Amino acid sequence: MKNFIRSLKNFFIVTPHLYTIGNSSEEVYLSLIKARHEKRKVLFLTPFNIFYLYRRDIQCNSIIKVKSKYSISQNNIFTYLLRLLFSFFILFCRLMQTFLKLFFKNTDNFFRDNALCPRIGISSIYNPYMGKIDEIEDYTNLYSWDDAFRKPLNISNNFSNKQVHINKIFNDIGVGKKKYICLHIRSSRTYTDSKEAIERNANIENYYSAINYLIKHNYIVVRMGDNRMPRMNKIKGLIDYAHSKHNNQYNDQCLVANCSFYIGATSGIWGLAWLFEKDMIILNNPSWNYTSPKSCDIDMFKIFYDKKNKNMLKISDWITNHFGAVHFMSLIDSRYIPIENDPEEILSCIQNYLTNNKISRKQSLEVRGMIRKSALRFIRSNTQIDITSLYRFYLMSYLSKGMIDKSFYEKYFK
């Protein structure tokens, strides 16, 4: 019995977000980092989609199959039986929620939450010491996330292009053995959140100058996404994989795992770039608190026009003084109008990345410190938000390396 109890301490359970690939990838990656840091293993527990429990695909089921020495395999009888029991538990919650709604106006959230999107173990990722709001800074520092991130997990090795079947996938898609980048542009045709779209979507036309530049420099550009997105112009060297018959979750993983670098926003499959530890260029980012965790990554934010004061906000002013213009848990205040990066800014950002033209270490540390301080001020003024979300907010801010594109920094920071 003692040995059994001791063995239970050697692993922990996490149910990543079932529907969104970005959130689930982030949670899988941080769980693996946590498992390595704590010298344990993580069991990713998701339900089978039996009895038509879910109308949508369970997005994270393809991600949790990625092999790591820090996770428990999905291909064993223990995991299978546990997932089956979990599926029946969710079915029970679904039935209880339906029954209670028939007889009571107000019902407990337990059955509803577990019926729709169970979140087992998520709080322990972001708040491993189960701290209070006023302990967020101390406990995030105590966990030594910077040290935990320093050594790569090398998950992308699961999708080595030396494997015959992956080579076939690349040939089918049209990449072959050439170097390529993955590009994702959030589209209103995929996401019907009309208000949120203004903050998070981007105009595909603003990317063509950068696409042509990359093609001229011998990169194939693979446009990621789905077939609800608008089609891109037909250009030699541009693969509109979003509309390809070969588009599927596994091929998404193969492409991102082997790309030279990733261009996108904090949306969609950018979490896969996190998981596979790829260099990221994050464009049209509406959130200073949600950037990229590696010093080689580059951020370029949307600029905000303040209707009240009738001026364009500098990035330093935006981060420090305008919490109403932060995309987190709620829409940005109608006082602010987000302005997209224009074609010249996007092109310049790509050029700077390829030529390693960066802001100085002193400048990046200044940005990083500003983001961390502002995150704490935001938290103190938004204590009504649930504590796990606030710990996540601070961790994402804490992990930022402050690497804003150099040209963008010189034009908009101060």
C-alpha cells in the first residue's frame, strides 16, 4: 500500500483545454516543463468522444499523443481504462446538468463545467504552491520558471523529417526537402467573434510584401489554418495549406515541428510553435502580457488609438497606463481602437529577424521589467478575476523576454 501511495506522488493529472489548439498546446508544454522540473510524470487525461458527448473535435487528443519521457504513454491499458471512466463521469455530469436545469433556475457550476470542458490539474500548472493573490510574484519567482525553461524539451524530435512517412507528407503538401516557414493569420471567417475579431484578426493583404521577400530568400511559405479562411493569392513558393486536401491535425504538427520559424499572432496554432520550441515572430499582438518565452522570439504589437485623448499610444505608455487596452478575460475598452501592423512594418520585422538586427539587451530588459511591473498592477486592480487566471496572466508576463522588433521599438516605444 505504501508503495502504491508513493507511486501516485510520482505523477500528476492534467486535462488540457479540449477545444482550442493554442490553449491546449500551452498547457501540454507547461505540464511537461513542470514534470521535468519536479522530477515527476504527467498523465494527460481526456475523454473519448463517445455517446456524442461533444459536437466538436477534441483538439488536444492529437497533441497528448506526442511522446515525451516526462509524460505517461496514452498507449497502455491503465490510461485507456482511466479515460473510459472519465468519459462516463462526464456523461453523468451532462445528464445531471440537464436534469437540474429542468427543475432549478440556479444550479451549481460543478456539473456544467465538467460536462462542457473539464479542467483537471490546470490550477497546479500556473499556481503550483496554491498561493493567494498577494503571493503571485513571490511564488512565480520561487518556482524558478526561467531555469525550468532554459533546457529545451525537444518534442519536435517526434516528427523528424528523416522518417519516411513524414517525408511523404512533405512531398504531398509540396514542401519536399526545402526550407519553409509556417504562417498563420487569424481570420474572421474562422472566428465569428465580431467584436473580438477587431482586436485579434489581421488583414491578409498586409502580409504579401513579407511573403514575397521570404520567397526571394529561398523560403517556402506555408499558410496554416482551415478552409473557412479566405484563399490567398496564387504565388510560386506560397502553399495555401489551409485549403489543402492534406490539411489535418497530424500534418499541422509535422509542419510546425520542422519549420525554420513561425509567423503568426497569439491565436490558433501558435501554441504548437511553443510546444515544438520554434522561433516565433508574433505580429499584430493585442496583448503585452501574452508574448513569447524565448529570447530569440520577436514581438510586434498592434498600436492603440485613444479616442478620449485623441492620440496614438506609445508602447511604453500602453503597457504602463492603459489597462483598458489589454486583451485578457474581456474585450478591450471601446475607448481604444487597435491599429494593425502595416505591410512595411511587417516586412521590416522579417528583415530584422533574418539579419539578427535586434534591440539591445538593456532595452529588452527595460521592456521585460515594465511588463512584469504592469502585470502586478493589473492583478491588484482586477482581483475579481479567478486566481488561476491571474497566476496565468502573471506567468505569461513573467516569461516575456521583452524582444520587440527593433524598427518597431524605435518608432513606437517612447
